[in-house]
Amino acid sequence: MTASELDRLPVFDRRRAGVLLHPTSLLDESAAGGALGAPARAFIDWLADAGFSVWQLLPLGPPGPHGSPYWVRSDHAGDPRLIGAPEADQALGDAAAQSPAALLEFRARAAAWLDDYALFVALAEAESNRPWWEWPPALRDRDAAALRDARATHAARIDQVVLEQFRFEREWRALREYAHARGVRLFGDLPIYLSPDSVDVWVHRREFQLDATGRPVAVAGVPPDYFSELGQLWGNPLYDWPQMQQTGFAFWRARVRQQLERFDLLRIDHFRGLAAYWAVPLPAADARGGAWKEAPGGALLEALRQDFPELPLVAEDLGVITPDVVRLRTGFGLAGMRVLQFGFDGNAANLHLPHHYSRDSVAYTGTHDNDTSLGWYASLDAGTLARVDDYLRIGRSGRFGNGEVPDALVRAVLGSVADLAVVPVQDLLGLDSSARLNTPGTVGNNWTWRLPKGALTTDLAGEFRRLNGIFDRLSG
């Protein structure tokens, strides 16, 4: 058994409660240092004091120009913005771990992705951040001599990037150990797709549906749904699934292995795409012209089970969910998701209403793609508002005045039968739409929200420890 397997802690061994907060929300642009040191440790302390034993995060990779953690430049690298100042490394323990030997050991251990990533960053900067398919053909097509010359030319920048990733791993490992010592499990997120302008697509072109120049011939998205009447045109290149099957899904297995070295539990974003995916041929103005294509999700999960027999995965099974998606999830014993905000369409059989939850589900008030519960409630039409009020008895009970709305939703998911209930930190604080993290289908002011200083108080921790105790979710 590897060290990472020994480090992972079970999440579904009892009723638990968690909080959703991406670490970029802990960044303080006015101060030096990142988020993985003192800010993250303080948050873990608050979680433990409040009786929460799970911290759910979004993908940790270095984001593209719009800041989305679902559109990263590397599936394996960490976001350098999260790293503390160099002197903060002294707080990580054994000084020997900062030695040149430790750096060399890391470089050897991460060689499968690290050198290519560092070179990709250096080349992108040298090419004025043009996408890699617009680079000179020899670099675009990874000519061996051209890459050798580029490594020599950009050696100094490559070494800087390697050092950044070494420090990210050091800080993350220290944070994970700290979380485990406080009884907090880490719940990560793996995007199903990758950014077209990423090192992963540049290096592994055969694994994707690309033309001879590296441009996608079709892209991912979803048909019209709750979030958009035009559907969502994500723009990610689609996998060449037959090619992946020929290699035993080595690309995906490496992705999952890397993330499970960081997390105790991993959510597969857009899980339904492993049963069938929405393929939109290019060019396209929106996602309505797409079609469903079958994917070999069963074979992929069977391959992953060879590496991880316990399959510590959660299926993000939201959106258009068909019986084949349900069979795929339940056939491999994976937990699914239930989002309370999606429950009030007037259908008493809606699976997002708490009376239909099951133990093998993760219950949410809302996700990172939803408005805050207070903002959502303020936007409801009269009919939906009446259904919410009646179901949650809003206006008939509650103790927190203007906080009654998020309080009612939080209590509903904490009190549900789901073994794991997760609440966005914005709902714990009763914040309005100004605290929304992301609005799908837009590239405006997303991913910029920051946790207000001093918001997570001792009194608030005491209140949620009491609630987690009432609903049998106290951390052990």
C-alpha cells in the first residue's frame, strides 16, 4: 500500500458535514503570501471547532485567463497563487525537506508531468501567451530537436516553475497532514474535461479529437438546461475514447492517481459524460446543435477500480440524467449529488427534495455554480416561492430574522438521511448574490469572491457545532 493510500481517510464511514470553499477565496491580495499556510489552517481549525469534518474544494490547477478552476493549464500542477512567501516554507517542519536533494527527488517523482508543464509555461510566455496550436510548427508538434533547444533556452524559467511546484506540493502535504490531525477530510474535484490550451492536450494529442494543427474538431458542452436555454458550449476538446481504451485508460488513471494523492475523496465533475457526452461540431454559435455520443464509462471505472479498489469517488450526476447514468453510478457503488435549490419545480417526486434523498448521496443547499441560497430565494417567482415557503415552513418558524432562508435550507440538508451534507460557506454566513462564486455560461466577475476577514467567528462555530450535534454529524 502506498503512502498516499495510507494517508487517505474514509469519508462515508459515518454521518458527516462539510463546507464548500475554494482556497482562492482565502487569498488576500493586499498581503504577501498565499492561501495554503495560515489562512487554510485557520479555516481547518474553524471547521473542526464547528463540528465539520469535510472540506470540499474545487480543482487546484493553475487557471487560464478567466480564473476558472475548471479551465486549467495543467491537470497535475498546482495553482502558484496559493503558495505562501518563500520564508513561509520554514514553518513546514524539517529543514532537510527544503534541500537540493529533496527538490531532485520531487523532480524525479513528478517527471511524468512536471518537465513538460514547466516547458509549456516557459514557451507560452515566450509566445506571448498564444495558444499552443499557434506556436511555430516544430514546437506545436513537439519536434524532439526543437524541444531540446527550447529547454536549453528557457532553462532558468523552467527551474523557477519546477521550484514553484515543489513548494506547492510541500505546502499541500503539510496542509493535508494538519487537516487529518484535526479530523478533517479533504474532498477534491476533477473536471471531466481539459482546457484546449493546456499542457495535457499539447503532450497527449492522440487522446483527443483534434485536427492536424491541434485544434478541436468538436467540443464539449451540455444541452439547454436549468442554467441556460441555449445550453452551455464549454469549448473543451473531446476525448478519443477508442484510443484511450487501447492504452488501458492510462491517461485517466494518471489523472485520478494524482488527485487521490491529494484528497481523501474525489468528485468526478459532469459524471454523466462518462455514460454519454454532448458533442458539438465546430464551428457552432451555441450548444443546441450538439448530439449525445456514447462513452465507455463502465470500462473506465473498472480500470480505475484496479488501481483503487475502494473507488473513493463521488459522481456529479446533475443535469440531464438518463437511466444509463444511474446504472453506471450505482453499478460501481458511487455516491451521487442532491441539490436542494433544484427541488422546487412543483414535482413531489423531484429527487432533489430531501424526502427522496438516500444515504449514498451528498446533499447540498447549492453548489459553486448556484447563486447563494439567500440570492436564489430573492429571485424566485411567486409560485416557486410559495412551494419553498410551504416545504421549509419559512415564515412559520426560524430564529434568525433575515437569515431564516439560508438557515432553513442548511437545516434541511443537515437533517437529511444523506451520509454527507455539504454547505457552501456563503450559506453558512447568510450572504446574498454579491457573494456568488460563479454564474455558468458567463466569463465576467466569476471566481473572485473572497471570504470576509473575521466572518467565521467563535459564536458561529458554536452554533454549527450545536446543529451538527443535533443531526448526528459531529466530527469524531
